[in-house]
Amino acid sequence: MPSAESTPTETHRPDPVRPTQEDEVAASGSELIGGPLGRRALTGTSWWTPVRIIALVAIGMFALGLVQKAPCYDGGWFFGASSQYTHACYSDIPHLYQGRGFADGLVPYFDRLPGDMDYLEYPVLTGVFMEVAAWLTPGGGSLQHQEQWYWMVNAGMLMVCAAVIVVCVSRTHARRPWDGLLIALSPAFALTATINWDLFAVALTAAAMLMWSRGRSLAFGVLLGLATAAKFYPFLLIGPLLVLCWRAGKWRDFGKAIGGAVVAWLLVNLPVMAFAFEGWSKFYRFSEERGADFGSIWLVLAQKSSNPLTTDSVNTLFTLLMLLCCLGIAVLAFTAPRRPRFAQLAFLVIAAFVVTTKVYSPQYVLWLVPLAVLARPKWRDFLVWQACEVVYFLGIWMYLAYTTSGDAHKGLSTDGYHWAIGVHLLGTLYLCAVVVRDILKPERDVVRRAGDDDPSGGVLDGAEDRFVLGTASEPARHQEAFEGPSVDWGSKEPADGSF
């Protein structure tokens, strides 16, 4: 029997957030499995917890994504110039098995490659991932047979990454485990998961976000450093963390995170830097030398202009635009009526990079999906954005089919591809706009309306402000318009997570 001291805690334990009760799209979709959860339903009594269900759904959707690649597996990657594009099943993985020396046993970064690409153009930890997959690929047989196996081995490893991502996101917001279902059912996630190796860095980043939400600053830093050693984009999360810790005065935790990230990154990179600097630096040189490429606004401008910008000019303008976006996000963080949630600013800064960068490969959407779910777990907005990303996914392959089919011109013309790029940009900017609105009007934020402050914020969750600018220093002006439940900011009580 509980003691008198424990009774108030049990009485005031926050209820789990049930999407079918607060989200009209989730409620409508739940009709496929029997409708929204009733108020008399028994919850927390089954092995089938939300996280386990979401992980299995994610694996199922991942498997459907593999099936979508079947036309290429059986021939599109190996025969015909454009069939891998007309079937929208292209993947870098089988092509780079031979193209980057794995078929010949060459060591990434140390051995020079034949052809135009003299060294592997990926960060070190991704190169390790690719090499491990090559070790696991059975030898013998034809090159096509080995490339098929290499893709299958990588797909199995990337499926583990996908499961890690949905589990981490489902656990990051303890009272909102069902938000992970947005990732599991994401069409763009399933379609792009095996185009390249991005899921590895995304999994490390999702694990880092989970560690930060649990107040484990050093573990967050180590995982973020490893993620940056696999892909550049996780490094950008340092900026949002800096301004939020500045506003809350959490400099010690920020220092631990930075220290862990730097040490982890150096431990991975220093051995290769010391003994194969030219191969190690290829990723950075290639990124700088690459001109305006697929999916970017810079490609549209180049193809529309009779005198396109030089690569140096594009690099300069991209850097300036990104700096301006980061400055705007910092001002937003310091002047918002309530300190923004970490996931909100993380999404905005990565979205800014995606919108302004020189190239947007279709798998880059994977960078944004987990952050979008944490920043704006609203089914309608998420699905609008996903629809735009699917349009771009189809658009780029149809455009490549058009450019590789000779006089037949199968697919989408240049103007049509520009429209697909525009749809992608508008979809991303739309999601950015609703996140910014949530920051300026916290009563519109679905996470905070449920009674939380910043469940992904770790030490920032419920912390007092130490440094603010402008109207943020005045009493909150939005509370009188708030129609949600009475909020005990920073509550971290556990919940069973019923749908």
C-alpha cells in the first residue's frame, strides 16, 4: 500500500499523450485498426509496448522499400542506361562497390582509386561502414552477383540503423512514444533508406538526441562527434545547443558536450589524417570543389542563366546565406517568449542547410525526418511535407531518365524538374514556418500543449532563463490565450504511452 508521501506523486502523474485523442488525422487513420483508443481501454498490460510496435512497423516499411528496389536488383543497376531511373529504384551502393575499390580489396583513404575519383569521398566513419559491409560480402561469382550481395548486406545493416532511429525518437519524448510512428510510416524514409549510407549518421544523431534528453551531456557529445565523423550535418546541431545553453546558463553541460564531440571526432579521424591525409581530406576537397548540383536552387539558377555563377561564387553565397539563417535562428532563440525546444531549433538549422546547400540528394530527407517528428509531431503538417518530398523523389529520377534516354526523352524535362525542386523547397519551408510559429506562439506547440516544456532538452527542460533579448524579458503574453491543460513546466514523470 502506498505511503501518504507517495500518494500525491501518483495522483499527479502526467497522462500519456494519445495521438488519436489530440490529432484529427491520427484519429481518422486509426479507423483502419479499430478506431481511437477508448477511455476504458486497459493500457500498459501487454508485451506490445508502443516502442516495440513502432520498431516492427519501421522494419516492415523498410522491407517494402527494399521491394521497391527489386526492378533494379534484377537488372536495372546493371543493364540499360535509364531503367534504374524510370523505375525510381536507383542506389549508389551497388555502383560504388567496384567504383570505390571494394571489389578489388583496396583500402579506403590509403589506396588511390582508378578513374576520376582518386579517393573515397565520404567521411571516415562512413568509409568504415562501407568497408565492413565489403568484408561481409561473399566473394566469388560474377561482379554483378557480388554487387547484389553488397547491396543486401548494406541493406541489413541500414535496417538496424532504421530500427535504432525509431526507438531513439520514440523514447526521446517520454510521454509521446507514438510520435515515432510518423518515422515508421514515412514514405520518403522508406523510399530513400538504401540509396546511400546516410541512415548510419542519422542513427548516431538520433541516439545523441536521446542522450541529451536524459541529461547525459557527455554521452550526447560523444555520439554527436561520431555522427559528424560519418556525415557533416550533425555538426550543425552545436549551434542550436549553444544558444539554448546560453539562454539557460547551462555552460557546464555545453562544455561537456563539446568536449565529448571533439574527442570522439578526433579519435576516429586522427589515425587516417596522420597516415593518409590526402585520402582523408578528399571529402572536404570534394565538397568545396563540387559545383551547383541536383536538387538545389543553385542548379535552377545555373540552368536558367546564360552566364551561371562560378563554383567559388556559389560557395560564397551559400556560406553567407547559411550564416544569415543561423543568425536569424539565434535571434529567434533569444527573443522568443519561451525558450524554444532543442528539437525545434535543431530542425530549423538543418532545414536551412538543406534549402541553401549546393546539392540536395533525395536521401538527404533522412536527416530531417527524425528532427521534424520531434519538432512538430503533427500528422497533417508532416504528411504535407512528406508528399512534397515524394514528388521530388520521383522528379529527380524522371529527370535523369529524360537526360539518359537519348532522343526518346523518357521522363521529366528540365523545366519539370525545376518544378519538382520548387515543390521540395516549398514543402520544407512550410514545415519551417509552422515550427517558427510554434516558437513565437508556444500555445500552438502540440508538445507544450500536452503539458511539457522541452522533453528533448535534458538539462534545459524546465530551466530558468539567464539571458534573453527584447520582449522575451517581459512576462509571457500568451498564457491568457492558452486553452490547453494547466502546465507544470519541466515535469518528467514516466507514462505508459498508450495510443
